[in-house]
Amino acid sequence: MHITGWLFDLYPWQSRLVLWFITPEGEKWRVEDDFPYRIYLQGNPARLRRLGQAWESRGWVRRTYPASRLGLEGRELPVLALELRGYNHLPRLRAWLGNQKDLACYNCDLDPAAYYLYTKKVWPCAWYDLEVKDGRLLAAVPREEQFALDFSLPPLTTLSLGLAQDPLIPLGAGNTITLGWEGRTLTLEAPDPGSLVAEVAHRLKRSDPDLILSDWGDEKIIPLLWLWSQRHKVPLPLDREAGPVSREFARGRSYFSYGRIVYQGASAPCYGRWHLDRRNSFFFREAGLKGLIQAARIGQLPLQQVARASPGTLITSMQLARAVADGILIPWRKGEPERFKTAGDLLRIDKGGLVFMPPVGVHFQVAEVDFASMYPTIMTIHNISPETVNCSCCAGERVPEADYRICRRREGLVPRTLRPILLLRERLKARARRSGPEEAAQYGARQTALKWMLVTCFGYLGYKNARFGRIEAHEAVTAYGRDKLLTAKEVCEAAGFTVLHGLTDCLWIKKVGINEAELEGLCREISAATGVKLALEGIYRWIVFPASRQDPKRPVATRYFGVFQDGALKVRGLACRRRDTPPFVRQAQEALLTRLAAAATPEALAALQPELENLAADFRQRLREGRFTPQDLVITRVLSQPPEDYRVDTPTALAARQLQRAGLHLLPGEKVRYVHKEAKGPKETRIQAVPFAATLDDYDTGLYLKLLNRAIDEVLLPLSEYKSSR
């Protein structure tokens, strides 16, 4: 039978892969495909033969055979290939291989569904011409390119799932479930857990949604509903898979990333149906469903995995797909240490991005120019990849400052992976500029998903545990970046511009009579000189570089605010951009900035000062009069360690302990929300954790006034100093 289908979902099932397709009419097709999981081992040939025979006799392995595959450096490596009899043997085999020091293991820990997509050279969320017989997939021919500029979706039905109250209030202890479909919302008031499961099951059966879109579904809703379903023997049809589905729900995990602790929530996917938790999906928050689909297509991962993955996981998946397509062995548990460097080498090489500190104050006739995807473009045009740095095959291209050599004879795996992403993102941005508002938003969401993947690829290049990472490659990228920013600075100054500020991949430049035509010509000249496209971000009516709070003579590189000629605000590093700022403080600062955006000249900016002072005074008066609700006063902080490990009674620690005493246990990396109460009595009573702050009678006016004044001063103090200096 020949059909047209959109690859919706796939997952391993016993010894086969199950794939779900949706036709243009919305019909769902479940098909199976044989896919033997292959592992490759390198070591003593005689020992490998004995191991292969032993595993075959145990029934773990279907067959073994000698093979030859490429290493990352391009050399042919003799290996033993093992085809597993079923995916259920993978954990035991990995556990045994993990203890062997004399064996090199490759392609051992790839996700079976992803491995299938890599090997078959297909991708999710795309249309295929299918040949199906007796429920088996015989052929799947793509009807569109993986990196297509435009793609379409089949008809998808959606059911929303959420909580009626604060997520910290457990189900069955005052909280309940809300369901939404076709513009309607229903709050389930079930008398007991079994009845609640039955109500949800009834709605799932009746609507049979393709997508369950939830808030807090991964951790707060699905695991508990499933537990109640098993306990009360009430079937809960989360899946379209007919066979029995076993589920084990673990809590999320906490880990360190770039100097801060991060919490990654648990996962509760469905089989044959999508479940996306908006609160637990980075890509959905940043780019919506279209961006998520874009990431799944080019990352070659099932969409539910992408929804819960980091951008780095997507970049890694693309590199793995490229390696499998090229026949390159993928090392298991790679942890390559940094090669030895002297202190002098580190001072010369390990510098990171280049920064020019700005002069404190208000500036007019300033333009911002940015390099587009600077570091990924550098990796691509200079062929920077772990295997191309200091290669043994040629003299190579010399890296500025670092004096590393970059291979000229063969293209690296990382540049081959990044080039199509860069091209597609540039095409999406161009199409968004030429489209109407609705279409532009869709193209913008898709390019945003690509942006985060490109941002992450640089960090992963220097991560010692990355499959294809190497610190020398990371250092080569930053060396080229510094060289190109210096080149841009010199070209700007030769053209009569003053460079006010520089930050890794962008410059703020000033010139009397600045105009867009001259700036566009300058960008073309710098693009030609550096090989990286430089674009005009915009011309500012005015821009402010505030002083540090610790030293009024020192600027802060990442803190500034200004207004472009079209009236658009750009704000970085201020209180309104911080996640721990109380909502009313954010509202006050945003109100001041919005009013400032109307000023186009130095005179207009100076004339606004009295109005801005009155606006600030109004927020202060409202605070003193108690006219803000507890929700306006909530401060959100990230728990850096378990509550019992705090040695100092910080507000965060006190709030976390309140929650702990109420039976609500948070892990490091999770958010703690609280309100400062009036400063009287024991310190334990001066903090009220959310969700217990709904009936708050008083709050610490002095503390909140201090936060408000700090946010006001961030905006008004530089302007008042400018006015007094005129």
C-alpha cells in the first residue's frame, strides 16, 4: 500500500522501531520497521571473537562480524560489529562494557530512535511517500528537504492540561486539574483520586488528541495520575500504543552549568501521542511549536525528546547524525583532558572574547553593529573542529595569537554540521523581513530555535566530555573572534568613527552626522575584511552606559539602555531584565523607560526629568500606602543547594524551609518564591513563601522601597548627571 504520511512519532518497541504517521486527512498510521542496533568494539582480536561468541550464545547478540570504520581523524580502524537481538539487552551490555579498560567502545549509547533516524537518513515532522505492507514499513521517501525554507503540518488536535491553583499545592490536597479543548475550559471537581483519573480518561478517549499541551504535566500531573490509575485500577489512555506501557517516573536532576546550578525537570512522554510541558521545555518557551518542529527536523530527534532537551543536545545530535552518515565511529564516554600549557601559554591563548569598556554617561548619534553568528561562522569558514586543530596531514592555517594549525586538506565534522544551520537561519531571517506580521512571527520562531543551537555549539566545542569537543578548538575560535573585532575597530576608526564600546561580537560606534547609508557601506567593508557578515543593528536616538554601583567612575560592560530611531527600546542588565525582580519594581522601571523612549533629542531628554520624577514618586507612594498585592511583591530566587545545607539564614533558605515543613521538597536549581513581611518578630516569620502568601496582611515597606529606588536610580541617575553636566 502506498500512502503519504507525516512522521509524527517513533520509539523502540521490543525488537523493532514503531513509527506513527499522520495523513493529510488526519488519519493515523502505526507501522513497524526492523532496525538492528549496532555496536562497534576495538581491542585484541582474539578476545573480541570470544566475547562475540559468548554474547551470541546468551542470546544478547544476533550476529557479530569484523568491519572497518573511520575514526574522527580519518584513519580506518578495524572493529568488531555486534548486532543486538533486542533493545532490552542494551543496558546489561553497556553495564558490562563500562567496566572494561582494554576495549574501545563506539556507538554504544545512542538513543535507538535517534540511531534509526541517523542510519535511515530520515527526520521527524516531515512528509514521506510510504510503502506499507501488513503493518511493516517497506520504504519511506522524503517529499521535502530536511533544511527546507517552508514546511507544512498535518491537522493536529490539542488538549490542554493544567492546575487550577499554584503548582506547589499538590493534587488531592487542595489542587485540581483543568482541561481545555476547542476554546472551552473545564475544572474537574472529582471527589476522590479514582474519579479524577476516570474524568481525565473520559476526556482523552473522547477527544483523542494528537497533542497534550500542559503546564506542570511532567512532574506534577502525569506521574500522580498514572500512580492513581495503577492504584485504583482505572485505565488512563495516555498513549495510542496498544501494548502495555510501563512507566517509571524519577524526580528531575540538578547540575552545574556555566557557574550556576540548573534544575532539569523529569520527563513524562506519551507513545503515539505528544505530551509537551510548556514549563519544562526550553525550545517551546523560546520558539513555540513551529520552532520545536524546526529543531526536531534538523536535530533528527523525536519531538518529545527535543522538547525536553537543551540546545547543546540538539547540536550534539546533528554531529552524531553527520558522523553516522559519514561512517565515523562515535566514541563512548569521551573525556579528553586539556593538553599541558605553561602559565605563559594560558595568558596568551586562553582569553575569551574581547571587550572594550564604554565611557559612563549618555551618548547621542551612536550606532550598534553586530557580527551575525560570529563564532559558528568562524568555525565554518576557518574549518575549526577537534580533528582539524594541529592536524598531522598538512602545515595548515595559523591561528592568530594561539599559533595553532588548522587543517586545509579536509573539512571538519563541526563545520559540516554548522554550515546548513547558518544558511537556513539567514534565509529564515530574510524571509521574515519580507513577510507580513503573522508569517514573520513563524519564521522568527524557527530562526530563534536555530539561534540557540548556534549559541550553544561554541560552548560544547570546549567541553571535555563533548563527543566532538576539544579545548584547543575552543581557544582557536576565540582567538579568531578577537582578531576580527580588532579588525572591525580599526576599519571603523579609519572611517572617522569613534568606538565607544565593544562586546565580543558587536561594536557601538559614534560619529557626528551618522547616517544609515554610510553605516551599510562600513558593514560591507568590514564583512569583506573579516569574512563574517556584519550587520547594522540600528542607530540610537540616545544610549546610556550606567556606572557600577560599587564605583561611579567604572562602567559595566553588559549594562546599558537606549532607544533606536524607530522608538524601539533596547535594555540589558537592568532590574527589569532580572528574573528575581519583584513584578511591581519591574513595572516601575519599564514605565520610566517607556516614557523615555519618546525623547528624540538632548533637549527633550532633559525636559522629561520632572515628569519622570513624578512617575517614580507615584510608585513610591503606592508602595507606602500598601496598594500592591502579594503577587506584585514576589521575589523569585533559585535554590543553590538543599535547604538543610544552608548555613546562613538567607531569605531563600528560610522560604525553602517553610516549604519543607509543609511537605513540599525542592531540589537545587528549582525556584523559590517568597514575600518579605514587615520586619518584626523572629526572622523565621519575616519571610512568607508562595503559595502561603495569598493572604498576606503586611509587607516590609522599607526593603521594597530600597529595591524600588535602586531600579529607579538605574534609569534616572545617569540622566540627572547628564542634565547637570550640560
